[in-house]
Amino acid sequence: MVSRFSYSSVYLRTRPETTQKSINHLTRKPKHPLDPLTLQEVDRVRTILSSYPPFVSAFPPIQSMVLDEPDKNRVSSWKTGDLFLPRKATVVALVSGKSHVVTVDLDLGRVTTHFISTTSGYPAVTVDDLSKALEVALSYPNLKKSAVERGIEVSDLACITLSVGWFGPHEEGKRLTKIVCYSSQNTSNYYMRPIEGLVMTIDLDKGEVVQFVDKGQSIPIASETNTDYRYNKDGQTKKNYPKMKPLNSISMEQPDGPSFSIEGGHMVRWANWQFHLKPDPRAGMVISRAMVQDSESGEFRNVMYKGFASELFVPYMDTDEAWYFRGYMDAGEFGLGATAKSLVALNDCPKYSYYMDGVFVGSDGMPYIEPNIICIFERYAGDISWRHTDFLVPGSEIKESRRKVTLVARMTASVGNYDYIFDWEFQTDGLIRVKVETSGMLMVKGTPYDNVKKIPNEEEMSGPLVSENLIGVVHDHFVTFHLDMDVDGPNNSFAKVSLVKQETDPYDSSPRKSYLKVKRHIAKTENEAKINLKLTEPSELHVVNPSKLSRLGNPTGYKLVPGRTAASLLDKYDPPQLRGAFTNNQVWVTPYNKSEQWAGGFLAYQSKGDDTLAVWSDRNREIEKKDIVLWYTLGFHHIPCQEDFPIMPTVSASFDLKPVNFFELNPILRVPPTFDDDLPNCKPSVSKHLWCV
Amino acid sequence: MVSRFSYSSVYLRTRPETTQKSINHLTRKPKHPLDPLTLQEVDRVRTILSSYPPFVSAFPPIQSMVLDEPDKNRVSSWKTGDLFLPRKATVVALVSGKSHVVTVDLDLGRVTTHFISTTSGYPAVTVDDLSKALEVALSYPNLKKSAVERGIEVSDLACITLSVGWFGPHEEGKRLTKIVCYSSQNTSNYYMRPIEGLVMTIDLDKGEVVQFVDKGQSIPIASETNTDYRYNKDGQTKKNYPKMKPLNSISMEQPDGPSFSIEGGHMVRWANWQFHLKPDPRAGMVISRAMVQDSESGEFRNVMYKGFASELFVPYMDTDEAWYFRGYMDAGEFGLGATAKSLVALNDCPKYSYYMDGVFVGSDGMPYIEPNIICIFERYAGDISWRHTDFLVPGSEIKESRRKVTLVARMTASVGNYDYIFDWEFQTDGLIRVKVETSGMLMVKGTPYDNVKKIPNEEEMSGPLVSENLIGVVHDHFVTFHLDMDVDGPNNSFAKVSLVKQETDPYDSSPRKSYLKVKRHIAKTENEAKINLKLTEPSELHVVNPSKLSRLGNPTGYKLVPGRTAASLLDKYDPPQLRGAFTNNQVWVTPYNKSEQWAGGFLAYQSKGDDTLAVWSDRNREIEKKDIVLWYTLGFHHIPCQEDFPIMPTVSASFDLKPVNFFELNPILRVPPTFDDDLPNCKPSVSKHLWCV
């Protein structure tokens, strides 16, 4: 029997093929202290662990194996040509339900530390965990019976393995997964054909069914009509759909190739930027050591030591038995890198993209390569960097304008139904834009209704009807970013620069009644830096270096500029929100602590929320003139609609990190304009379309 | 003496040159009922007015002359080939300080209506108004004396003419302008060299100085160092600045040309969109009759009857004598189209752009052409329309992704120091993104301080120090858009679709404590549709057609999706805020009324705020199942910083109009992916020239 699954199968991949690229991987050595573990290094870690006494008798499942990054101060001072820093790996292995955290020193060739985690929760599930769970499920007689009763071939059952969260004793002392199933009959888009009311709970370690629930067939399985989204498949060509006017060929062309260089596989240099970029099984994509060149002195200056998506919390708004637990922490439970796939050339990324592979580790400790999971490209989107038109005297015009060309690093994670697109975009004016886009499939719920008019009380539904017998359950997405800003070095403070309404003195003669005044407050402690954004209490959020003053005496700084976002509104004591408590504020600032990387806790799967950003930050530590980390949560509320069926057009949101008194003046003041000769001279082969003037 | 000025000189332009393009203008006839007045039509209106009895003895200054658009219902039902609709012009002429509003029927060849406006305020100032004011100012002995005292050659005086707002009796019964001056010695960027404390008030109609204030020389004029932003000028090449790594050639290439067509000069057709686009002296750019093709039926469906920037309110936060009045209404006082200049090819807009000219009217009633003030281009920025990766069985991968190609219409307005970039971007998934970007020069204030450390109390300054002796005064920008949505026709309602936290019943067994529920409220009256955005009270804002239901029974709709924005925080009774009261809410909905186009009032210059959106909407009219207009204000708070000196890198904000249950399903589901062969095959030949086939 061939079973179908999604979350789990993302891990099932072939070992490196013998292409030139994979051969390169076989011989690759790390070039930068932050480079991820190479194939050779993973092999060596496995070898060391195999002979490590506690693991000799039974090699435990490896839940994660990543570089243990050297201490920040050592990395910061390291330069190419320096003695290479010691290479270590952090391994999380599961032994009898305990998470063993083991550090392997690759230079010493041995385990140097080993402890059992004392916080609640488990490491992210692996492909082996999930395939095992699916095997158990699909061989469970009651599931087969439920399928047969509904007229579904067992081979058409598509089941997915969901995280269970933590709600109390039920989730205590055992690793669990919830399995829900779909019919993949006549469609590749099984997500649109849920078998509603059927849910089973499986013990991942014992490999047994803990609970099986089938509420019966009162809710039909939605039709496959219009569900398939693949190009040129039956569903697409069957009918003669109206065609929109086709678009002519358009492409960002770069005859001399792109302007960036990538050294040693991970150091990106472009225009006035340089940074280290790597895939990470949990965070997806990690930007480190981001530095920008000063426009006056020419030196490269520190901006951010490390930036990445620390957690992605997705609570659903349905309390039914098969739904209440759906509140995922996609980074900590499944892994944004582990669920990232090879990008689709030309469609996911433009023509002149550079693609970076991911080297990840299976639960057997063997390395595998997921090719092309990050793309890096230069973008010219027709935008303007700065401009002005001025007329001093008639006939003497000033018309100055500069194009905006940027650099984008992109990864997409397909965490089951949802696809997340992560972009880090670098501008020559010093701005970094971090963008998150969502696409993929809704998590839909079966309903007996095929028309809104038949629904007795639409407000009682957990989401809108998006197709016949399908409701798109309302949910949120919160992406919490870890932004370890080092503005001109680690000695930073966090300033809240507020605009406050002032009334003018009524005895004063001012014709104005009011104005806004800037009030600047340096946060002394973590509590002072917990911020919920309000339009009526606007403030700029600056990370400044109090020891580095500009020519004018302003501290150099970068500001966080939120874009469109959403706040979590769940009850703070709701179990999903306890675990997602890092979304209680949009902004937090913590003192740097190497162990505080994962906003939802190091072990997020089934965690109780005892190791979140909210808990760490409750200590209310001092953050003034310290090495600080800025945390920002970008949020989406999602009320689905018909357009989200059967696959969702991308929705995007972003935030900016923007220089504020970091440069002495506009750093791209002296950039030349673009002239005809600067651009490729492209000639049409056939003049199909003549357009007017 | 050659005097220099900015606001005023934008109007000083040559008459049409005899290029092919201008010859086309000379013979152009309107093709669509919404087409702007042609050169011939303007000439004819002037001729008719010249013999109009009240104007025969003295031809009054024409403050504005634009098409009087035919009634909406007639335009909506008009199709190419139908009998053309009557052409009329609305003319505003100033006679003895009164605003005469005259309608000229071009078919009847006569004036059909004529009334004197009874609201407060005056029409936008003209070039003649401002040149006259500058002449008066520059020949005023005290101004010369002030300049000489400061060692400034009178020929280096650059003075600008500012609007005065309305604060009381001082602004009553006469049209005024405030003049402030700068030194343009050794720089084209005179804005960075203010003569602080010097301000004069001039009566525009009498041509005399009403008030002259010079507070003396306690505040020095800032140096010209680093102020020039022109390419290859002295200031730029004098010093050997560090260079950033130069970028290779990059261009959006379209060997077959762009995919849009422009019929009759104004009807744009692209992919599944069609709309009418025109320049307007006040609004800048107007989109009308936006229709999108249904992906299932193929029919073109109404989305928006008319969309444009109705007002742009910019209050400054300084109560000094030379500053308190600075709170501009750039559309109504100066005109976003009237201050728009020819776009800079390749830098303001990409290579394959189509450029549209503006035909405007001088105060003598003569037409003139401002060439290339709107550009239209197709954009591929490397973005993704939708995607999903799925793995059903090992080895059988689904990787589907679609590129996002969009259409952009752009105009830039240089309203004195500031440049505004307006983009309307159309996506094939039905989304319209409206983006506003700011660039140009700060309005800076002179200060005795050249370093923050010397400032006794930084909080008492009206803005941060951005260069030696210059502070960037804090200010806001509010752009209020008039969005006359006609979703599947004019019978629309406004629905506030809120997410409201629900606590689960504690006696219930639910493991969840809370969830969010969707509550839908149809606004019956204007008051119910006045919305201030709050993250803690999230809602979607839908314009729906209650008479047009989808297959599933959902009303078809479009939603307003705010992006990054800001709210006005001034006292509601502060005079600038009374005039800018349309920013008291971010969202308003009014019943359609042809006369309610300009949020700050038809006559905005020196208006008291008696004709704003806030006043109209106070009637609290019914808006359910009506032809309604949605108003949205996009805002920026601007606390300047060093990077804004001497010219500001663009800052952008946007909002979206997005289909919600408008289409039966994802309208771009069946769009094919992009393959190698779909893209130009460009090869660099000699040097950097690229040949694409």
C-alpha cells in the first residue's frame, strides 16, 4: 500500500546525487566560522557519536544536528586569514523520551558537553517520527473502516501529522501527533477534501494509537471540482475557461551577470553590503554579520550580528475536537528549513539568481542535501531611490532621480498546507526590508452547507464558506524575528522616540492650539521595552549606540519600522497563547544570551510555554548600554475568502530596519543616475506589438 | 535682476513645442467621455469666455479649467461607438476676490451655469499669483536690506511662496501668501540654507506687503557643504569620496514591448484589467472606470468608478512666527498635477514605459503641455503570485509557482521642497495597490546649534539636528484618497468585518479558553463607517454589492487593506486640524455626490474647514445599498534624521484594494508557469550591448 502524507514526507529525500554540485559538497570545507556543518563534518559528528559510550549500545534518533556557533565576540573579531575557530556541533537526541543535548567538538574529536533538557517540550519531529506515525495510522483497522464507509480507497487517503500543542495531562509524558485525513481522489489538492470529524492521536515513541475519533458522515467530503492547481492537468484543461490577455515576455536582464559575489559559499558581498547567509533547519534562513559601508569613511560598519525568523505561531479559531489543538509553531515543531524545498527556477526567483543548497541531517545522523533552497538575486523593480525636480530660474531645470536596485535573499518553507516566502532585501541607502508572504493552501474544514443562505447562523461558523462544503477557518500567523542588532558594535541601547501631543499655552499668543513633540526615552530594563503598537501613541523604535556619536552628536542608530501587522488577541491564559506568549507584545528587547534564540523555547513541541521569550524577559534584566536583541512579531489575521480557494494568491507584510543618524548624511547622495548606455540594448526580434506615442 | 523661486516657477513653462507629439496634441480629439480637455477645447473655452458678457470688459484670471465630467450614470453606460457625451468645462475665475464657478458647454458654445462660491477659501494659487508675489517681495527694500546685512547677494536669494492656512481675522477677506527665503549661494539646494526668522506676508490681489518680520541674525545660515545633490557638480566631485562597489547593468527587458495598450491616449488595457487614466491639475492622476475580467465568465466587471488623491495635508510641528502656519494642503492649494514635472526617463520609470502628457491651463486661459508626467509600465520584480510545493509519495513532487507581473501607473509631484511619488499598481489576481512615496528635500529650520551637545534642552527643539545649524522640523503627511468603489455596479454597502475575542464557556469541556469570531456589521449611516484603525480591534473593511451574490451566496466585494499608516494627533480644534478634519478618521464612507470630490473643500486655500469631508459627513446620511464613496487616509509621521540631508531617500507606504468573494475562486489559478522559452534569450554581443530574441 502506498500511503500519502505531507508533513512527514518532506523529510524523505534521496542522498546527494553525484552531480558536480554535490561533489563540491563532498569536498567542501567551512570558510567562515558561521558556515553550517558540511557533509564531511556531519559524517564526523555521527562517527564520534557512534563511539560515544552512552550511545554505543543503541544509537539514538538524532532530532537535530547543527553548528554550535562560536562565541559572538570571537566571531566578531575573526577575519579571513585568521586562525579558524574551533568547530562544534550541537546535537539533540531523544533517549527514552528525554532530550539529550550533546556538544561535539570536531577538533578535539569528542563530546564535550552533554545534558538532559529540563524544560517541557520536545525537539522538532523528524521524518522518521512522522512516517512511523503514518504507518501506524494507515494500518489501524478503524481508519480503514472509516475510509471504506465513505467510499474512499485507502490508497486515496492522504493523512497529515499535526502537532498537538499542550493543554494538560493528556499531553504529559509522551510525544504525540494528531492525524487528520483527506481524500486525494481525482486531485493533487487533497487539502480541499477533508474527512471532517475524523482525528486520531498517536504516540510517536510507542507507535500506538492513543485515541481514534470518527464523528460519522454528517459532513460530506467536498468535491474535487476546481481544486487542482497543477499546470495542464485535467482539472485545468477540461473546460474552456476564458483567457486573460497573455503577457509579453518580461525579464530582469543582466548581460554582465549580477553584481554580487558569494565567497566560500556563504559570504555575500553586494554594493555597500556584506553579510553571511546560511540555511538553517529550524530558522530557515539566517543572516549574520550584516555590515554596511560608510559613505564617508569607506569602512564597513556593523549593523546586525544575526537576524532570523525565530518562531512562526499559527493559532486557528475553532474549538471542535478535531480543531482546538491546531495552533502550530512551525519553526520549533517542524522547522522552516527542514520544510523548505528546492525553489522553482524562473517562477520562484528570477533568471540571474544564485541558488544555495541546504545540508541537513536525518534522524540516523546521515547528512542530506536539499538543493537550491535559498536564492539570491538583484532586483530592479522600477522604483526610485531618491528624486527631486526643481526650477531655480525659468529654463534652468534640475531633474535628478536615482533608480533603486536592491539585493534579495529568499527562501520558501512549505509547512504542510501553507507556503511561506521569506525575503531579506538590502538597499544601498542602508535599509533592510524583511518580508513574509503566505501562499499555498488554506486549512479548510468540512461543512454540510454549500451555500451561505442555508447556514442558520453564519456567525457561529469558525470561518467563511470558501467553496461548497468548505469553510476557511479563521486563523492568525505570527512571525517572530530575532534581530540581534549590533549597531557599530555590541554596546547598544533601545530608545523609544515618541510623538506626544502638546497643547499650546492658552495665555500664549500662538495661533496654534497644538503640535507634536518628540520625547526620547532610553529603556533601562526589559519591561520598558515591551511595546504594543498603537496609532494613537506613535513612536519610533531605535537601537542606538550611545558610545558612537555622529559628527552632530547624535548616537548612531537603526530603527525598526513596522509595516502592516496584527496583534494576538487570544486570552493570555489560553494554552496556545501561553506557548505563543512571545506574541503578547509586538516588540521586546532582551540582553544578548546565546541560549535565548528560539522565542517559543528551545524545545517547542508540546512545550508548556515555560521557556519562551515572555518567560526570559520576565526577569526584567537591564538592557541599557548592553549587547541587546530586538524581537519583532509581524502578524496577519486571516479571514479566508473565495479567492483563497483552491490555492491562495500571496499576501505579504514586511518591516524595515532603517538607518537613523547612522550615516552622516544620505549615503547614496553621490550615486550616479542611469543613462541609456548603462542599460543593455535589447532589440525585438519580431515587432509583434507596436505601442503608441 | 534674476530672482529665484520654486513654488511659483513650476508654473512658468513654455508653450507646446512643435514636436510630433505636440502636433498630435493640436489635432487630438477626446475619445472617451472622461478624457481631459484637449488643447483645442481649452482654446474654445477661452474664446467662449472672452465673449461672455460678465468677462468681456476684463478677462478674469483663470484659477482652474478642467473637464466637467458627464454624469456618472451616463459615463457608466457609455461604450465606444455610442454617441459622444456632451463636453463641458468647469472654470474657476477670480473676480474681486470672489470665486466664480462657471460651466461652459462646448457643444452649445456658451456658459450654462455661473455661480459665486459661498464657502470660505480660494482656489489653488496660480503661477501668476506667485510670480507677482515674488516680484513684490524681491523689490521690497527691507528684504534687500535683510539680505545685504547677511552678506547675501540679492541674486542669491531664493524665496518660496507658502500658503497661509486660516487662523482668524488676519486671514479674512484677502488672499495671502507667506514668503520665506533661502540663500542659494554655492548650491542648487537652497532649501538647506534657510534665512531663519525672516518671513513676509503678501496680499496676492493687491500685490502689497502686509507684514515683514526679520528677527535678526541670531541664527546663522547653514553652510553649503554637502548640500548639492546634482550629479557631477562641484560639491560631488570636489572630494574623493569612497565609492561603493558599482552595480552591473540591470534592466527589465521586454523584447516584444510591453503587454498593455493605450487607446485614444487614456484607456489602458492590460492582462485582465482596463481603466481610464488621466492627469489632473489638482489630483495629479485619476483612475476611472477600473474593470477586471472575470476568470470564469470572461466578462469585464466594475471595481472602481474613480480613484484619486483628494488631498495631501502636511502639518508642521513648530509654533514659531515663521512656522506656525506651515500646514499645507498640497492638492487644493498648489495642485498635485500642476506641480508634476516630466519624469526622468530610466530613473523615474523603467525603459519600456509609456509616457502621458498633461494638458493644463494657465491663468490667462491658454493651454500648455507638461510632457511625460505619467508613466505606465509593466513590472516584474521577482515576486511570486502563488506557489505550493507538495510531496504525495516519495519521488512524486509537486512544485508549482507563478511569477507576479503587474502594471504600474506613476506620477510624481514636486510640491516645492517635497517630491511625492504616486503609484497605482494592478495585479492579475484583482488586487490594486496604491503607493505613496516621499522624497525631495526636508523643510529645515535654522538653529544656532551645530552639535546636539550644545543644545540646552533637546526636547524643546521642534525636530532633530540633521546637519550643522539645521533642524528637520517634525511633520506629518496625510494623503486622503477618494475611492468611488462600484463593486459590480453602484449599489454597494460597507461592511465592517471584525474579529472579536470570545471566551469559551468555562462549564464547557473545551481545552481552549478563547478564540476569535468574525462579526459582520453593515454600516447603515456615515457615522457607522467612521473608523480609526486599532491593532486591538482588527477588522476588515469591505465594500460589497448586496444584490450580487457569488455561487456560494457571498456578496461580491472588495476590501480596503491598510498598510503602514499614521493618525493625526493634533487637537481637533487646532486651526490646521479644522481644515484637515478629513484626517480625523482614517476611513469614511459617504453617499456619492458629484460635488464631494475634494476632502479639504472645493476651495482649499485659506479655507476655514467649512467644506471638508468631515462637514459633509456630519449629516450622517444613509449609505446602505447606495452608490458609496470610500475615503482612506494614508499617513506618515516624519521625525527627520541625518540620512534625510541633503535629499531624502524615498519612504513609502501603501494600501490595497483587494477582491473578497468577488471572484468565485483564485482568478489566476489557471495561469501557466514561466518556462525558459517564455523569456527573452539575451546574449551580450559587443561590449555591454545585449541582443534578445
